[in-house]
Amino acid sequence: MSNMTTNMTNSFKTWVKAPVGTYGKSVDDPVVKSDSSYQTYLNNAVQGILESPAKSIIPNRYLATIFNDNDYLTIIEGFIYNEDLLFALTTAEVVLKFVNSGIDYHKKSGTSLDDKNYKELRNSCSALKALLIYLNSNQVWIDKFTWTSSYNTKQLSSIRNSFRKPDIHKIDGNECLMNVKAFDFIRMAIENSYFFDPDSTIDRHKEIVSCITNNQELPARWSSENGAYNKTVSTKKDAVNTSGLVYKGVYPVKIDGNGNAQVKSQISVYTGYTVNGGIDTIFQNYKISHLWGNAYDPRYFTNLWNLVLVPSWANDLLDKDEYAPGASPLVIKLKSTFKAICLKHYKMKDKDYDFNLWNGTPTHLSKVVKGEYMINCISQLQSGEKLSAIKKVSVKV
């Protein structure tokens, strides 16, 4: 076993020792007495697993990569350096999973707490949990500018594709509620939501403009409004099975079968991720929100600038109409700030966007909660990737 020290672990050590209120640390984040303790525990993690009965259940694909000496630390650094938080977290969690397997074996076997391997695994467990808190902090995206990567994009892509789907980190929209005692609700909702890459949004927007210009069908939700379509269709079932529908006498439309199938399909095309797809879905307790609504309008339904993946606890508020009489101040501020971030992040006021078919660039009310937000951005899927990278991006509104 090598004594692996990386730029990431040096930054982690600084963060561990930092007092509350500095380096983005909260009162719940770990502090240890020894500068070198967690560094040693992280270095001992792989050796501890390989010397425990847990080794027998480690797949060969992991033995060749993340369990190859302490390579998992440089792999994590490489993923963060290349702005892929999801698989940095996945790597750390897989190591922690097998550390816990070794600990469980010792517990069931009645091993003495003084046993060297048992103690080593428990210490590694504590260090890995602290590392995961650090990786989830905004501080990582400041520290990473001093790091390097031992892996190129192709190598990281190969490692990414080697993970078993059940082992990939689950993005749980409710997790932040359990970890935070007091918070600014609006900032929390925004910084725990997932937006798309500006290149993806402009590409999809241009596709929609092209389809409308060429009189091609676009998907949308069923609307029960009288006169919404050029043909008389009284039920959603009839509409789904009817061809040649035109919305508002202008836009050829194909009614979505379940109200969101085509939205999920477009998200998958641009990112590789599925949403609301069961227990193996990466995004757990997340909903797809149409910020500007109009899901029955084919111009808006699958337009990525109108979509955001939000924690389920925030979705009900985002579903409300901020323009409605008596709308709550929280709804008005929440939706206005979300929309302002989209306009800024996607550069929707730039000349690259043609909003003539929308009668102008989408707008929002003035009640924006101003500030700098670190949002989650899902990168555009690249050739050969199964899932695109996720990074943090600063947006000031």
C-alpha cells in the first residue's frame, strides 16, 4: 500500500481542520485533532478491505480500478477536476460500501474492537463519510482549481462505464432536508435543483423552431380547453390516438401518452439520465417542473429552458401560478428567482435565441431574491458516454 497524497486530500485536510464558519463549513461538519488522521484513514481504506472477508465480494471491475492500491483517491480527484461530481461521489460511496461490508462481517463474527483490521475499517469509514461531506460542499469547486488529474477524459469515461448501475450515487431531493437544520428555503430549493447545459438548451430550442417552421408535429400535454385543437377530441385517450391535431390552429401537435413521456425522453437524449424510472433511477425524489408552465403548448412542453429537475418538496410550490390573485409571497419570489437564473444561465436574451414564435423572450416578476447561486448543471451527453457529467456553476442574479 502506498501513502497516497493528492492535491485533493491536502485540500480535504485543510477543510477538516478549518473552524466552523470558514471554508463553507457548518456546525455539523467533522473536525479532528490530528492533521494526518483522516489522510491515514483514507490511505488505509483499500488495504483494510482487501485484508478483510469483504474482498471476496468485490467485482473484478472494481479490483482493477478503484481498489487498485489507493487509486480511488486520484480517480475522485480526476472526476472533480473534470467537473463530474456524480462519479466522484459514486467512487467514494463504492469504497465506503465495501468498508461497511467488512465492518458488518466483524460485528457478526464477534470480533474484538481492538482487532487491527476491524479498527482500521471503522476509522476508514469515518474518514470516508467526512470526505463525502466535503465532496458535496461548494468548497470543492473552489479548491479544484489547484488540483490536477492523472486521468484523461477517455480513461475517466471507461471508469465511469464500469460502475454497476445500482452502485451509482443516487441524487435524493429529500437528503438536504435531513442534513440541514435551518436554511433559506429559496436558496436551498435552487441549489438542490438540476439545470441543463446552455448548449443543450439552445440546441433543443432550435429543433423546436425548425419543427414549427417546417410544419412538423411536436409533443405536448393534452388540454381539455374547448377549441384547443382543430378536431373535436373529447378525451385524452381519443387525442393520443388522433393524428393531424393542430394546437390553437397554428402548431401541429402529438399528444403525449402519459403527460411527461416525451419530456423524459428529451432529457435522456441530451444527458443520458432517466427521471421517475424506479429504484435504479439516479434522481430519487425529484420532479420535472415546467417553470413557465404551458405544458399543453408544443413550444414549451419539451423546451429545456422551461424544464428543471427539482426536489419533490419544492415542486408543489413551483406548480402554483405566481400571477394568480392572492399568490403567496414565497411562491412569487421562488418562481421569479428560478426564472431569473434560467434567463441568466442559458443566456436566453442573447441573439442565438429566436423568440419570435413566443412573442418575445420569456419574462418573470420583479420579486427576485438577488444573490450568487451555485447551481447544479447537467452537461450535454458526449459520444461514448452513458451518462453526462454534472458540475457546479455560479450564477448571479
